[in-house]
Amino acid sequence: MGSSAPSRRGERSRGRGWLVLVVVLIALVAASTVPIWRPGRAHDVPAASPDRLPVGLNLGRQLVGAPAAQVDAAMEDVRRMGADWVRVDFAWTDLEPRRGHFDWATTDRIVAAAAARDVHVLALLTYTPAWAREPGCTRFACPPASTSAFAAFAAAVVARYAPRGVTSYQLWNEPNIDLFWPGPDPGAYGALLDAAVPAMRAANPHLRILFGGLAYTTSQGDGIAPATFFRRACAGHDCDLDAVGYDPYTYPEVPSAAGVTTPWSLMSPGGVLRRSVDQVLGEDAPIWVTEFGAPVQLPGERGGRAVSEQQQARIIGAGVTLAQHDPLIGGLFLNAWRDDEHATSATGRFGLWHADGGARPAVAELARLLAQPSSDR
């Protein structure tokens, strides 16, 4: 796939010309006062405090359709633990369920609640509505049939929300595993970047755009190893990006930056993902941890990889400490806010809070750590 991409590149670029012109017009209509920026790697990107690691909660789709009181509660919890970021699914399936018919209600509510509390938003552009999927693909994670249609969606989101302060975006969730991109295809994902990124930057040039959150997997897993997928996706493609997203879950163990190969060590100095990012984007390009955490056991549960509440706090605390002392980690998002109500599967029990709103020990540990700026950043 990568070897044939350069010959198609000029054709794609010409085909995108009309889209960029349309996006410029959209951006002019949507434009308003632009915040102050500092120079980034290749673009002006939103400024971050030099001595504070951006830390937040991965909310995913937990607030889709939620009443204002629940959205407010989530933002209050973010501030209560000393964080000031959220990662939220701006899912195409939710925002444009029918071609040309947008429903902005949920994201408007989330963005407004975050802004009222000085909470920054990382918007995850992902998932394809039924009308835009490849023929015969019925899963929510199907890649789009048309990269230009996805690019138009992404540009519309930027035109609406960049003027409201949402200037950090991530393109797709874990595209290197089958769960979120059936039959992972780095060439196809690279083509998606080629279409979407110029359209987004035409809508607003002051953006931070992240490569999709790479999942940790190996050749024996259900996808393509993160460093390999990243290199292949950018081979023959623009990859005009500011950072790379990565989800280095280590549970039931605490993360380690050294020693044996672990999900976390891949992005540490000398790790294979870190080396790949250095080669493709440059040695100053950050890796953002876009999901990290651990599921909690049910009372009396034994076996499996779920952990006790105390071990969850240790895992999260160790991850935050490692990230605070690595200046090339750009940010860290913890998964998740609350447990799913009546969750029986471990996938619904990553909450830092119980489903009823009670805080787990990890919240107090986070508040302690985030109150201490790192001198290494």
C-alpha cells in the first residue's frame, strides 16, 4: 500500500483543492477572536504551561445525551482532582447521523461546561455513520468510504469549535487494532490524514493535531504494533502533525520506563515508538498518552487482569509521575470518569469514581501529585 501512495499523491492533492476552498469560506464565516498562541513545532499550537503536564480525563462518549447537571458534575470532578483537560469523542456517528444534518447539542453543552471552568478539550474525531461507511461494513468502527467526506466533517467541527476554544484534535481512536479499524490498514489511515489535516488547518491554522491513539499490541495481537503502524502510515503521506497519541495500558502491573519491554517503555527515551516519532516528526515531537488506567475488580472477584482500588491508584500514580518527568510526553488522559452503571465486564469499570459518584483512592493520589509541578518539564 505504501509503495503505491506517492504516485497517487499529486492526484489526491488536486482533488482536494475544491475542498480546501470550501473550508476557507466556512472558516471565514465561523471565525471569531483567536486566542494567543506560542510557536510550536511546525505550526502555532495552543500554549501549555512549561512546568505543568496537561492531565485530564478521557470521557469518551460517557456524556452523549447527558443532562446539563451530569456534564457539569464531570467538569467539577476534573477540577476537583487538580486536572484541567478532557478528551471527548466528537463522533461522526453522533454529529452527522444523516448526511448534511448535524446535531451539535451534546458537544455544545460539553464545550460550554468545560470553558466555564477553564478546562481544555481534546476532541477525538472518529467513527463513521452508516451512510458514510464502506459498502458491506456494518460496524461503528468501519473506516469511511470517502476520505474527502471525513475531511469535510472534520473541517466543519473545527469551524464550529475552534472559535470556542477547542484547538486540540485527534484523528481516530486506536486505528492499529481490528476493534476500531477492521483490518487495520496504515496506508488507508495515512490517506485519511492526507485529506483531513489540510482541511482542518484551512478552517483554522492554530491547531494541535494528533495521530490517532495507538493501542499497544504485538504481532501476536489483533492488529499492527504501534511503531510499525505509525511508520507505515506516514510513509508516502504528509503526516503534517504536531504529536502522536498512544494508549500504553500496563495493568495489572505498574508502568516502567526501563528494563524489559512494556507498553510504557515503548515511548520512553530509546523505545521503538519514541525512535519512530523522532525519525518521522522530529526529536521534539511529543507523544500524548491519550488513555491510561486500570479496571477495578468486583467484590470477591479473582483472576483476570482487573485490580483492587489500591492497585489502580498505584498504577495511575506511577504513570503520572513518569509522565511528569518526561518532557517529551505532551499530556496524559486517564480512563475513565465513572464506572458504567451496573457494569459486569471489566471494560466498564475503569472509573476513577464509582457509578454513583463516589471517589476511588486514585482521585486523592492524583490531587496530591498534580499539586506538585515537575522541575523536569
